Amino acid sequence: MPAHVSTFQLLGVSALALVTAVWIGRVGRALRRRRFEGAARRYVRSEDAVRRHRETLGALPHQPQSGPELESVELTPAEQDAFAGLMQQFREGRS
């Protein structure tokens, strides 16, 4: 044990390494399982295989298919001119 490293630092690094190893194992297992079920579904189109495929990453929350509503504001003529000048600078390669 190095003299200039505290016990808490050593425990922290050890805990971080352990958590990382467990995380890599779980993600690898989920990906292997998903690949296996996808291959099985190609050969057997059973409802059970389709249900298992959908539940592979069931711990993740459902993601919405649409984004937030678009927002817009009206720019004053001075703001429009400033924005046009900024876009012109970007087109010319200056920032």
C-alpha cells in the first residue's frame, strides 16, 4: 500500500472498479440475450419469443416517439439584421 494514498482513496478505486465490472457484465449479458432472442425469432415466430424480445430491456422507461412542441418568437428587424450578419460570418468561416 503506497504511503501517500489514503485508505478511503484505495477503497474508492476498488469500489469503482467493482461497479464498472458488474455494469459491463450486465450490459454484455443483456446484449447477448437480445442477439440470441433476435436469432431465435428469425427461425421461430412464436408469441413467447416476441414477448421476451420486447421485455429484454424492460427496466428502461418508455421513450416518447414525438418531441416537445416547437416554440418560436418574432424577431425585431434589428435582431433579424444581427442574425443575418452572424450567419454571413459563419458562411465566410469567421467566428
